[in-house]
Amino acid sequence: MIEHTSVLREEAVQALNPTYGKTYIDGTLGGGGHAKHLCNLLDATSTLIGIDQDPVALAQAQEKLANCPPTLKLVQGNFGNLLTLLLQVGLPKIDGGILLDLGVSDFQIKHPERGFSFLHAAPLDMRMDPNGPQTAADLVNTLPAKDLANLFYQYADEKLSRSIASAIVNARPIENTLALAKIAENIYRQKGIKAQKIHPATRIFQALRIAVNQELQMLESCLNQLPNILLPGAHVAIITFHSIEDRMVKQFFRVACAPCICPPQQPICTCQHQATFKAMGKPIVPTDQEVQDNPQSRSAKLRVYERI
Ligand SMILES: C[S@@+](CC[C@H](N)C(=O)[O-])C[C@H]1O[C@@H](n2cnc3c(N)ncnc32)[C@H](O)[C@@H]1O
């Protein structure tokens, strides 16, 4: 079985301050690597709620977590609907903390039929939730060139977004991962851009995956629910893998941690804003050793906060 290598495993689990008797959420259960480590630091008076939108990941994690000491409540769904999922398991208030380890798992990438990888021929799917409303093929074959270009630029900083988008529109219908990757490769070659550190298709695959799974919208929705769900003392640990989601987390907590959000030139505070979180130190990044052992971890950043 393909195992996911957990990123910043020790750091993220310790950031949750595992405490007997408390309830924790792993909102991105994946292969259950972080969850297993967390469970090993908890006892039978504790509870772990494991969430993943991918039923295959959930089944894999269930096997891995069998016989763990805490009470386990596993639920399939999107952390963007966090409160609804917590109500399903009867635990709408959380005193321990929540972990989000964003993005896809090695397991998903290395199963070619899921369509996340441009290294294997497969249908252009990219849905983490197999019942999600749209596939990458739907976007690639229906969005106007301008919208596709914006998507590539905004979600992945693709400099050749316009040329790639118009080549895609000219090549429709595109149903296959390799066909799409070839288009990006050809555009790079035509523009005379020599081999880069990453494959020319990397960015457009990232952008499509983000759009297909509405990753930014779901993250924003989850963040907005946290102040009402977490009890004082509960911790939030979020691992991001690209600058757009990291910026979203940073900006959300900059406001959530601020005692006042009045414009700086205003002499007297009128905002009535109250800080709901405090930052727990600086962002944590993988050690050189971790990056060497698991190159996928190179762009990871862990941010930690405490509900006050
Ligand atoms: C990087 S993996 C997590 C790996 C896990 N921490 C481990 O150590 O094995 C991310 C997982 O989160 C899931 N996921 C991503 N976004 C999600 C969302 N919005 N709601 C629920 N699950 C999500 C993916 O399906 C994937 O299984």
C-alpha cells in the first residue's frame, strides 16, 4: 500500500499540546500519520475526530488507527463544513485543538486514476471527494480562455498562463492528464524556455487542483468557524504548502489575534474588536534533513495559534 509521509509530524502534533481527556480534530486525516502519532500521546479519556473528504483516505486511516487509545470518531466530509460535521458526531465544542495538513496526500498523487499526476496517463479528474461537483476536465473543457488564464496565474503564479490557456482552448476536448501536460511542455518549448527545476505542467496542475476542490474557499470557511468551535486554550496547527493558502492563514490570524482593527491613524479605538487567538511563536518549517528525506515537504510551513 502507498503510505503518505507526514510532513512536520512531530512539530505539528506537539503544537496541539496533546492532553489526556481532551478532544482533538484532525481535519485532513489522509493516511492517518499525524493522527496516529497524536493518538499515541493521548489516552482512553481523550477523543479524536478524524475528517477527510476522501472516503478511501478515511478507510485507510481507520485501519491505521484501530486499537488507538482515544475514542475515535471518523467522518467523511469537507472541513469547510466543520460545524455541521461536528454536530454529526455530537461534539460541536472542542477543548483540545485542530490540525489541518492541507493539500493532497502521496496516496492520492500516486494513484494515477485520480488524475492528480502528470506522470501517468489518466482521466483529468483531481477531485479529492469522488462525488465533488466538477472535475479538472470540466474546467479545462468549458472555461473561457481568459478565466483559465486567470486561474493559472492567480492560483499558481504561472507566467505563461495566457499562452497555455489559449493552447488548451484550441486543443479541446482534453480528457487526459498527459495530453494536458504536453500542452504546457509545448508552450514552454515554443517560447524557448529551457528546462526548469519543476516540470512545465506543475503549476497548471496545482491551479486546477485548487479550483476543482475549491481549496481556498473551504479553507476560508473553516477558519471563519474556528472562533465559535474552539474553547479557550484549544490550539490550531495548520500546515500549508503554497504561498496563497499560507497568506490566507496568516491574514486571518493577524486580524483574529489583534486587539483592535481600527485604521492606524484613528486616535481612539471604536472597532469593539476582540482578539480571539494568540500566535504561538513563529512559523515552523521542515529541517534540512526532513527536506532531504521527503522533498515534498520543502514548501511546508506550520503556523500555530491558541484560542484565548
Ligand atoms: C496532506 S494529506 C494529510 C496527510 C495526513 N496528515 C497524514 O499524516 O497522513 C491531506 C488530506 O486532506 C484531505 N483534504 C484536503 N482538503 C480537505 C478538505 N477541505 N476537507 C476534508 N479533507 C480534505 C485530502 O483528501 C487528503 O487526504
